[in-house]
Amino acid sequence: MAAETGPAPASGSLFPDTEPAPPPTAVGAARQDETIHALGRRLPASVRLGTSSWNFPGWQNLVWDGHYTDKMLSQKGIAAYARHPLFGAVSLDRAFYQPLTAEQYRAYGEAVPSNFRYVVKAPAQVTDSLIRGTGGKGRAVNPDFLSPEQAWRLCAEPAAEGLATRLGALVFQFSPLMRDAIAQIDATIDRLHAMLTAVARVREHVPDSVLAVEVRDREWLGPRFIAALADVGATYCLGLHPRLPPIDEQLPILRRLWPGPFVCRWNLNMKHGVHGYERARADYAPFDKLVDADETTREQIARVAAGTARAGQPVFVTINNKAEGSAPCSVHALAERIVARGTQG
């Protein structure tokens, strides 16, 4: 008796096709419901909210329409990011670690709409008093620290040339200073003033661009620092970080510079302490929901943002995942508070 056999596979193979799908060649934006679109339309036109960078796979369904690798998002995600109704800006953090060329900036600019803005972090090559090795340990004094020539050549000039009107703010974020720079803080501030004077001519190329200074040491925050900013038309970047005083103690600096732009980078939840980035990353990954809602800080930022917008000044607020657990969710919550405050007048 002949052995029974089943029907031959249609493909002629005993095994199904198990070849993996090819990787995507573009990043798609998540669909947003009408309430988010409506909220975006109610934000004042001068208020631009966003996140610190954008290469986070965990934002699937919040920002992205599916799962993408962080490499794919870094290279091709910004166009999809800029389609989010609440995202009018992004902090270009990679510029802090390595100066970018005008061509690289141009590619970023061409990927987003004309009303989108980049908050560009100046390279550590001019904002860190130390040359650092692995793990951030200082190895030597940095000869380019506060160099007017390098600040223009490595940051302001290529950003203005490449981004043009999509350059929103240049942020000079100063890492913790070495002891000598703190001990001679007046001289350090004088050098800051000279550097800002050199880069202020960026406004000849991009008139609406903002210069902002963010620090990590309390010793900066005195009358001489405020006068240096005011003299060149720069502003203080409200940097919400445990190394700095509470937000209430920083706001008087902005009042001294009023009226003027508001630039804020909400970096880290205060509960994690000065060295809490790694702990926050572990607690909050994959950054898809609010974990530690900080309603007090959110309300204070919303109050300043709404008041600044009513005065006709630009507002840039970018938020890190490590502030509350998910930067896109933080942006949504902050947008609601700004709109509510605008309604209240």
C-alpha cells in the first residue's frame, strides 16, 4: 500500500518563507487624535515646546507610528518628530558633544517645516573649562574654554549658515567649572561677556535668533553675570537641574532681564540628585509614560511661558525624558497648563 502524502506546498518548499522584513527606509509619525491637534492650535504662536533630542524607540505610538531603532530615529526621525502638533522645537543635543558643520545643520533644517526651530547646544569644546576623558573625568585645562573665535567658528557661524531662520536659540551650557574658574568667577564672567559679544553678530544673519546661557554652578548667578547677559542682549536659560537653586530662586534673574525671551531646559527630576541621570534612565525607560509628575515645576514653567508670550517675546522650552519619565507626555501636560493660563489672562 502506498504511503499517504499531503498536498505539496504551493511554493514548492517544505518550509514557509521566514525571511525577515526589510528594515524601513523612513520613519512614520504616530497619528494624533483631534484633542492634541486642537491643543496645538491653541498654543500661542510664539511658544515652541519640544524635547531633548528625539532618538527614543520607546516613543512608539506617542511620536512614531511603529518601532524603530535609535540609530534609525537619529538619522531619519526628525521629519516625523516635527509633524507632532505640539512640537515646535527640539534641543539639538549632539552639537554639544561634537561640533556640526554647516552642511549637517542644513540637512536638519531642510527636514522640518519653516516654522520649526532648533535649540542648538554649543559644543563643550568652548563651554567646558576642562578637557574630559572617559566617564567625564577632567584630564587637563581646556585652552578653547570661552574662546570668542572658536565659539563663532564651531557653533554660531555654521548653525546660522545651515539652519538660517530655523535657528531658534543658541544655548551655551557650561559644565561644572574647575576650581580656579570658580575662584576667579568675576574674570570668568568677563571672558563670557567677550565670547557672547563675538557670537552676538549671529543676529545679523538670523535676526530672531536667541542667545542663552545655562550654567551648573551657583557661583555664576550674581549681578555681574546678569549685567553681562543684558549688555549683549542674551538671556538666562532656566536650567532645571539639582546642581542649581530651586526654580523660585532662579526666576529673579529672568525678572532682571525682562522683557526678553524665555529659554528653559527641563533636564532632570530633582528627586534624583546631582548625579542621578543613570538612576533616572533606569527608573523611566522606555520613556513612554509619566512616572514622577512634577506639577509644581510644570506650573511655574507654564506661568513664565504664558506671561512671556503675552509680552510678545519668544518662548523655547525643551524637556528631557528624565524630568518626569516621558518628554512627549511632559510636553503635552505643559501645553495644557500654558493654554489654561493664557485663557485665564
